[in-house]
Amino acid sequence: MPSMRVLLIPLCFVAASAWLYILSKSAPKLQRSDNDTSTLKFPSSFEELHELSALLQEYYSSHPNFVYVLFCSAYLYKQTFAIPGSVFMNLLGGALFGVIPGFLLACLLSATGATFCYLLSYACGRQLLRKFFASKISHFEDKIDENRDDLIYVLLFLRLFPITPNWFLNMASPIVGIPMHLFFISVFIGLMPYNLMCVQAGSLLSEIESTSDVLTPSVAVKMALLAMAALMPAFFRKIHNNRRLSRPSTKRVPSDLTEIKNHTE
């Protein structure tokens, strides 16, 4: 039964949560005496983020593979189940791995995790979304249908300038018929400016005290300009198509039936 598919969502969530719990409890021993792993949890404040960063940096110096597995698992967990807090993960990636590796990892994980969310919604969430977000889904579907020829540019715009929440885009995209390969590409490229901004800030995590230190007005303006730039190809293409349609036809129309007959002979 299609309705039974909805049960896969909590089952996947429980399984993923159990995996993270096992990882945190099987953390390797550190050289220091306390070996307290209580801070191996998702940070909810910058104070907790600083504590987690210090602990993971200590792990990274002696057990880098464990840190990579834990970080990737936690990042994918948040993205797959649309849990807020990606800014903390990107900041943490910059603090742990540096700007370039952290940036590439954030781009790959954000696109992969969003695609997992896409697949979960495709398999299990269609009925729930149609029921609880009917008007939003319908409006989104209309806009996508209007821009099928320029879909990649529209998707990039939505990621660069998130007037629509990312969690909704991830869940609604399979329902409105957005191909998975275009979805992945749009997330990977479209979130690059945001990921780079956060990872760069994370490399100086000790100086960051709040999100206002990361998402400054100048950064918001730059992201808005990038979003507008993403729409420019679609804009000029529509202008070109409109001009072509409005241009009078140069093909001569036969004036009478005799001329039509001559053309057919």
C-alpha cells in the first residue's frame, strides 16, 4: 500500500540516528585523561560549537579517519532529514579541514544529502506533501512548468537566493518532476557561495560569536547579485524567443487555389 511507505521515513530516521549514536559511543580513546565524549553532539550555540571544534581537532590529530566518517555522517543526517543547522556544519568543516578541503567537502555533502532527501520524498513523502502543502506544491509546480526550457537557471536562482526554503525545495522537487541530475547539479553549484562563505568563516572560528558575523549585509548583497546573474541566461533567451515569434514570416503565402495547385505539382 502506498500509505505504508510513509512508515519508511521514521524507520530511516531511527536507523540513521542509531548509526550516529554508535559512532559517538565508539569514539577512539584520546591521550588526555578524561576522554569525555559528551560534547560529541550537534551544537545548538556558538559556545557548544567551539567546544565541539576543540574536541574534534584533538581527535583529528590522532584519528583523522574517525573524524571524517563522523563529520560526513552527521552532515548527511542533517541534510537528508531537513534538520536546520547547516551553517554550524560548514563552520565546523572550515575549522577542522581548512578552506579548500572543507569547501569541497561541504559542496559534495550538501548536494548528496539533499539528493537523499529528494529520494526519500520521492519514495515516501508524496502523499504527505500533497496533503499538508497542497497550495505551495501547486504554485511551485506551475512555476516549474512555466520554465521547463530554462530549468537549471531557475533552480540555481532558487539556491543562490533562497526565497523558498531549501528543505521545501528538496522535498518538493521530485513531486513536481525535476530530474534528479539537474537537482544535484543545482544544489552542488547553487550552494557554493554560501558554503564557501561559511567554511571561510569557520577557518577563523575562534573569532566568530554569532551568525551575524557570518551572514553580513554585504554578503547578502553579493549572493543576491549572483542569484540575478544565474537568471540572466534564461532572461535573454526568453527575449530572443519572443522577438523570433513576433518577427513577421518571410514565407510567401499562395494567393489562390491555382497557385497552391502549382506548388503541389
